Amino acid sequence: MSVEVKVPTLGESVSEATIGQWLKQPGEAVGLDEPIASLETDKVAIEVMAPAAGVMGPQVAKEGDTVNVGALITTIEDASPAAGAEPVAKRTEAPIAPASDTLAPAADSDPVTLSPAVRRAVLEHGIDPASIKGSGKDGRITKEDVVAAAQAKTAAPAPAAVATPAQAEPVEAPSGPRREERVKMTRLRQTIARRLKEAQQTAALLTTFNDVDMTKVIAARDAYKDAFAKKHGVKLGFMSFFAKASVLALKDIPAVNAQLQGDEIVYHDYVDISIAVSAPNGLVVPVVRDCDTLSFAGIEKAIADFGKRAKDGTLTMDDMKGGTFTISNGGVFGGLMSTPIINPPQSAVLGLHRIEDRAVVRNGEIVIRPMMYIALSYDHRLIDGREAVTALKTIKEAIEDPTRLLIDL
């Protein structure tokens, strides 16, 4: 007896997906509810779980194929414990040939299965995947793991060269073959590309900048972070401060929280903030709903949950729906300044950047302060320059004087 594995329901109005990665191969033992494949939709990656324990059957679709909801993609064949162990033994005894998305670290060890994005990063940075400890679900390697390993490798001091008479003459390094690799864009990456291009073509995009003195926010965070974590079970980050500051600005300048629909402007009396999160398969933007009613702890818990689920690949379509305003933090990657692109149909996005000590003038004296550039990109069809500048200034003032967040000023 065999059990069919079909593409599950993916959410409202989503009828198809792409096979992103097979996590199990034909003949391998599979446990009940063990992930066997990942599907990529327009917004999220979803893991397909085994409906029964047994042995993996043939793969009906290949990685990169488009499959419809309800389509058969494989089967789980019933097997006794002995039969279930046999495929594992064959896998370790047989010679390992690297597949398109698999790299074999050594002849006596299991291959490291990588997603296309991770494999591309491994090839770009020249990192041995066997040397990377995966932080993803079930210990799988993520793109962030590869980047971190590459940075650590770059930071390591190179051994000093010892000059010898034989090295006096420069020796031309042999040039090896130059390689190119063509990797099909994932469905998620295609959607990101399409939506960002549509935003540029449709909206009248403009960006205004300001800088923020982070001294008081850093002091408040340092003073209360331990007590906050002990009471609420989550770290106190800067994002909740900026979310609350954004709420003040959006309430004062409703157009920044509004949307254009045809020839009508839709104003919202609530604030749902989309928080841009880096996931292994690309950027995702889950929504923290009702930020205007949430506490700092409520916002931090929502963000922490989204970050974990983005890393694990368990975000849902409903997590992405809606949103009246977006905050994107490029500072975590070291970005000094950027012009973020709005997330349609929203009309504005706040870009955060890295904090660095800079010389500024305070009370006629030059002092060193932890400063951050902030940027507000907006749709000029709906939001005037005065409104955008005022909103960004409100955010700046609230961060520089966090008491404003408590007294709604």
C-alpha cells in the first residue's frame, strides 16, 4: 500500500507553486510528519510533510517545476523497520555524485543538501558547506550562514609570506577556467522583482532623509533590557521604538498611512506595519497588526516570532496580507543610506540604517554621538513633500526624546 503526497492548499487565490527543493530522495526512509519537500509560492516557502511513515517513492516533479494545488508529487511506500533501514545503508555505501543542488563534502559522509539560493552563495564565496554549522530548521544551512562563514574567512589573518631567493622574480599565477552558472529565479524572487518594478513604474517615488541621535534610545534600552527580557521573555530592540514613533507620525499625518485605489484615497484609522525580514529564500514582509494598540512587548514578541518563522520557512500567506506602512532595516547588514521602495499598495516606507559615531554640534560644541540616517520613500501622488518631511521629523523627535512615545506627543 502506498500513500499519495499532493500539493496542499496554499491559501486564498493561490493555485500553484514551484518545487523549491526536495528534502528527501526516492528510497530514503521517511518518518510521519517529516518534511520531504519545500514549495515556493509568490510570497512564502512552505514545507510538505510526510502523511505517513515509510519509504520515499518516485518524485513526479523536479525542482523548479510548477505544480498545481492538489497535484500528485510523490508517494510514501509502506515498509517494515528493516526495509526502512535498507535505503539508508545503500545511500551511505554507494558513491556520492553531487546533484544540481547537492554538494558532497567527503567520500565517507552524507551529502549536504542545499537550496538553490544557498548553493549559489556557496559557489560565490568559495565556502566548503561541510565547514558550516546550519542554523536553519533541522540544522539546514541558510544563506545567512554562508555569508557569515565568508565574512569570518575574510577576517582571518592571512599567513605571512616568507621571502626566498626563488621568489625574487614575480611568477604569473596560472589562470584557471572561468565559469558561469545559470540558476532559474525562484517564484518568490520573481514576485519580488515584479512588484518592485511595478512600484517604480506606477508610483511617483520620492525619498526624504534625516538623521537621528540614538543616544537616549540606546540609554533607555541598556537600562531596561534585562528587566524587559525577564518580564516579557523577549529582547528589547530598536524596532519597537521606531514602530511606536511611526504610529505617532502616521496618526498626525494620515496621508502617509493611506492608499490610492483608483481615483479614491483610502484612509485607515489603524496602523498595520509591515516589517521587512530577511529569509533564506528572499525578503519577506510579514505584518504586525494594530501597532497603534500594542505595547512595546507586544511589538517585540510579534517581530521575534516573525523572524523565527521566516528562518524556519513557516510563515503563511495570511502573515503577509495587508499592511498600511513598512519599516525596512538595512542597518543590520551595515547599510549607511538607501532609498527604499514602497510596498504597493502602501504609500510610504521607512528605511533604517546602521548606527555609527559621528561628530555633531550640540550647544555650540562638537561632540561624538551615535547617529543613524533614516529615509522615508513615499508616493508623491498622494503625499506632499511637506507631509513626508513632517512625518519623518516626528519620528526623529520621538526617537531622540523617547518620553514623547509615552505622552503621545
